[in-house]
Amino acid sequence: MMYSAVLLWVCFVSYVCTQVQEQLKNKLVCIEHEECGPCLSAAVHCRWCADPYYPSTAPRCNDDESLVAFGCGQSMIQRPDKPVWEVVDNRSLQDMFPGSLEAVQIQPQRIKLSLKPRETRKIKFSYRPAKNYPLDLYYLMDLTWSMKDDKETLVSLRNDLPEMLKNLTDNFRLGFGSFAEKPVMPFISVDPGRKANPCTVEEEDCEATYSYKHHLTLTHQVNDFIESVNKSAVTANLDNAEAQLDALVQAITCRTEVGWAQHSRKIVILLSDGLLHTAGDGKLGGAALKNDETCHLDENGYYSEAAKYDYPSIAQVYRLLDKYKVNVIFAVTESVKDHYDSLHQLLSDFTYIARLESDSSNILKLVKMGYEDIVSVVDFEDDANLGPVKVKYFTDCGVKGGQLIETHRCAGVEYGMTLRYEAHLTLESCPEYKKLQQTITLLESQLGEDNLRLEVEIQCGCDCESDLIKDMSLSCPNHSHLVCGVCQCNKGWSGPKCDCSIEDDAASTALLSQCREPNSTRAIACSGAGDCLCGKCQCDRGSSGKFCQCKDCELSIENGLECGGVGRGTCICGECSCSEGWSGAACDCTADTESCVAPAGNHVCSGNGDCVCGRCECSSTADGIRYTGMFCETCATCENPLCANAEPCVLCHLSNNCSETCSIGNVNYTVSESYREGESDSNEVSCILRREEDGMECEYRYTYKAAAQAMIAMDIVIRYKECFQPTSAKIVTSALITMACVILGGVVIILAVKSAQIVSDRRAYAKFLQEAEESRKHMQELNPLYISPISEFRLPEGFARDKND
């Protein structure tokens, strides 16, 4: 009994000490701040007393209870602002129909929200390309002499052109312009006869050389377009490079003359067989002024300042394409395509390169291909770089049941596809401690018309800073004014009495002692981690505190914020003080076990492990076999219960009886198919399902993982399918195959042996013939060991012979 009482007393004292230590930490993070803005940004529990008569010995930055205890009235306590979240405009997605004013491709359209330092807010929105979205197609044609037959080809397409465009969109307009070259030497001949008719060498009449001419404003009438092209006249110049960029800038910037609609997809198709001039080339002809990127058309539609302004640079063209959201299809011949490929690399966000036949006979095909390539890309951008808020994009690129991946660009988008997006807005720190407003526009870069407007209230300041509290009975030193109950130095002054000029080094040195931490063994100002200016430390990056004595806290691996961000923890002099339910060095370890409970399960980690930081750490069976799976639900020798739970949804999906979401009891699943290899990851667990289909036995292998969507427990993806005959037929087939293989193997062996025997006999016979031949060759030669049996005798010459001899 005595032992139990002592143990309880020790536990109680330990608990009380822990609580006291935690309270001291919470106070410490507040009391070191001397201004209202940094105070409220330090932690969620920090408050500021704006009462001018608050005791100077008590810290103005503290928690509610402490401020009240020191005599600060409730009305004078500054508290953090309440979070703001309001969807102001949320029209539904809408295609372009006859009679409708405009399409709606992004939802919602306007949101008001707030951000505190170290806070991330997730903005969910959808994007769907609208059908029959207006198309403004402007033909910009090279009308130099070599393109004469191309003009005639375009005229011959008067019937095919509207049919092709109607297959792309019912709402289209056509316009026409042409270009040649700057009418200055050395690009043209200055001989009076050649200047009036540059085609005299061809013994034909043509128009005088011009840089750019606008022929037809965008119109729905295809016949007007064909007639305008037919009436246009060719011209000529001396070199093989033309004024494409001059013409392009004029076609983009002359919005009223060309007739560009505000809500339309704007495409310029530029046809040419020549190279192009860029900035600097115009100076050869006296066009020395930098291109001013503005419209200069006279009453006849000609570019009137071609001889004055230089050709535009590639950078200028890029800015204009981005500003006015115009896409360009360069339809060029094979001889110059490499040149335009290099240009496309610099303008890849807004251009498409297509190979044009020598007579432009494939122009309709190129327009169709270029249009489909342009509309299949969805690319979001924003203007958040103008303020302190950072934006990241996550999207499924329209894949049903697909996971959100970090990217702002999706390719292969088709009409009818709805792309889910999440924009993560993060305010890492306050740029300055006052309330700010930042408007961020998220827009699709190809069109730029539909956008999501985010009105962000940056909660870094205090209400008392905007309305200065003035009290004549409370005077502040020179070079200071009263802000939030304290005398704050004017800009350029510092020190306790605001008598230290920041530019005055001597005065700063006199206050050096105020930058040393009291009762510290080190006599270094600002702990060696900052500079002392007018009695205050300006800490280096990575250090903080009044005397720069603290190091920055660890960043959460999950979101990259210090101590996990708002709601998870607070940085107190280099250490994270975690909120309830969070732990770890960076407060990124949650104590919530809900994520460790399997769908349709009742036990944490299936009773086979421990939930650590929201994830299961699996134990082993009595036989030493380790449990696996995200919920420790399976092992090498046991069945997986989650496979059995998910199997009805897979069957339902394969039978086409389910929508995208399948529900079993209170658990929701999504089922999709992806048979491409290499898509699964380590977090997915594989299951096998077998069923009969059309007399065949089919095996499906599918994986599951925790879903990223709200209200969905699991994402199931079918990865593999293989069908084969039933078992009895499979045995017979296998037996027949085996017999056939044995017979075939025997025949092969017999043939091999017989072939080897034949080859051996042929080799022996050939050797015999060779030896016989050698024997005949040396037949006439005598063997030195050979003794002939024939003896030969000769009579002497003088011996009497027969008379008949």
C-alpha cells in the first residue's frame, strides 16, 4: 500500500513538472517579442497588450491569462484574426452552346481566404475544356514569289476548309494577312523600276515589296476569306529571309484591326518557305530603333513603320505571345524546318512546327494536327511571385481514380475530361509585420481567359498598427511614435530611446553591451550569430532569439514547414513544442490512430503491430514470420482480409454494375484499371481474383492503397489479367502437347544420329579417295627398300654372237 502511494505521488509530481515545463516553454516563445506583429505570429496562444499604461516591467507579449493578471484590459488585448474562407463565385462548368455568352472551364472562379505564417491552405478546383470554344484562326502567309503556287492552293480549298474547321469547332472565324520583307536596302533593290515591280526578272507584274499587310479582319464568312486570299498579290525580295517576326508582332498587337475576340482560342498559322530575320538585322537597312511592340497599320493595312523599327527579338515575341495568349503554327517547308525547330525550342509553350508540302497541298491536315496538339495541353500558371505566398499544383490530369501528382502541365487532354486540381498556398514567413492583401490569379496559360481569383489576406499584423493609439499624456522620445501601446522608433532610428541612428556606427558600438546575453559565459555580442545594431541583434539566417542564441527548429518532412506549421507545434529557441496529438523533433508524428485502422476493421494495425506516427509498424508471428501491408493485415502464411473485403467491388466493376465509387457497408472504394507495367509503388498490396469468363478461367491481379480523396477509404487498381482454359481441358491439352513434344524430340534425335552417321561416312570416303590419289601420284617412284626380283645380264661386246645377230 505504501509502495503504491509513493508511486502515485511520483507520477503526479512528474506530471505536474511536465505541465509546468510545458507552460514555461509556451510563455518563453511569446515574451521575447517586443512588437505586436512578431508576437501574434510566434504561436497561436500568444497575445499582445496594446494598453499604453501597461507595466513596463511585464512582457506585453504573453498568453491571455498572464496579460490579464498583469492588468491588461480585455479590450486592449490583440488576438490573432479568425481564419477567412469564402467561395465568392462558384458557377458550374459549362460548354459553349449557341446563344450562350461564354463558356465556364474552371470552377470555382473566386475565393477569399487568409494565411498565417507557417500555414498551408489547399484550394481544390476543377478544369474542363469546353466544347465548341470560339476559335480565331488568322492565316499569315508568305507572299514572296516562291509562294505563288501556295496561294493558289489555298484558294482551291474553298469547299474543304469550312468542313475541316467545323470538325474542330462550330464557332470559328478566319482572318488573313501576308508578309514579305522590309522595303529597304539591302533587302530589296532600290532601282526605281525594280522597286515599283520587284518581279521584272520573272517578266511579270507584282506588288511592291512590303513588310506586313493586313487583308481581312476575322470573320465567319469563309467566302470572304477565300476572296481575300485570291485578290492578294505576290511580291519579291532579294534574300531568302523574310519579315515573319515583324508581321507576327503586328498581327498580335493590332487587336482591333485584326478583330481578336476577348474570349477565344487565338491561333496564327504562319506559312513560309524562307528563313526569318531577327533583332539586329534591321540595322543593316537603317531600321535602328528597337521594336516597340505596338501596332503601326496605316489606312490600307500596311505596317507603316517597317523602315524605322528593327525586327523584334525572340524574347519580345515570347512576351507578346504570353501576354495576349496567342498560339502559332509554323507551317514551313522541309528545306527550312530545322531553322524553325530551333525557334520552337525557345517558344515551345506557344508554338507548333509542321512540315508544309512545296505547294501547300497538306495545309488543312496541318491546321487540324496543330489545333489538336495545342488544345490537348492544359498548363496552369499564376502571378504569386509578386508576393510572399508560394503556390504548388497537384492534379490527376483527368485520369479517373488517378492520384494527384505535383505538376502544373497535363498533355493528352480530351474534350469531356475533367481535371481535378489542388493548389497548395503556403506563407512560410511574414515579409513584414503588418496586414497585407495579395490577389493571386490562377489561369490556364493557353487561353488566359478563365481563371481562379484568390484574394488572400496575409495575417501578419495587428489592428492597432493601422490606427495609431495616441495619448497626449503619454509622450514618446524624439524620433519615435506610439504604436500598439509602445513607443516605436521611426525609420532610421533604433535603441531604447530611439536616439541611435542606424547609419551611426559610433552610437551602435556604445550599445554593444545590450546585445550580450545576460549571465552568459560568452562575451560575444549576439552569440556570434548576428550583428549588433543600436542595441538590438540582427540574427544571421538559421539563428533567432533576442541574442541570436537559438537555432532554427527542424522542418517537417511532410510539408517543409517549421515544427509542422500552424496547429502542430511552435518553435521555442531551437526546439519544437508540439501541440496536443503531435510529437517528434519536427512535430510531424501524429498520435491519431485512425489512419492505422483498416477499412471495415476494428483493430489498430489489425492487432498485428503498433501505430507509430500514423503508420503501422508490424510485428512478427510466433513462427518469426513478419506481418506486412499498410495495416499489417497479411503475412506469407496467412490470408489477406482486405483482399476479401475488396473483392466484391472488383467483381462489381468487372461486371459493369458499379459506378466509379463502390460501397460495401460503410466503406467506399474506387476501382480502376491500369495494365501498364511499372505504375505500382511500395505502398500498394497485391491481391488475386479468379473467375470464369466465356468458358475461360481468368486471373486478375489488383492492388489497393489508402485513398487520397475525402470519403474514400481505398483505391483499387487492376494491374494484370490472364485468361486460360479450365483445368480438365488444360490437362488434356497439356498431355497432347507433352506427347507431341516427346514424338517430335524422338524424331529430332533419330534425324540427328542419322545425319551424324552420314556425315562421318562421307568424311571417311573422302579421306579414302584422297589417299588413293596420293598413291597414284607417287606410283612411279622407287622405294629405297625395295629389291626387284628381275636380274639383267649383258654379253660383252667382243663375245661371238649368233650369226643371225
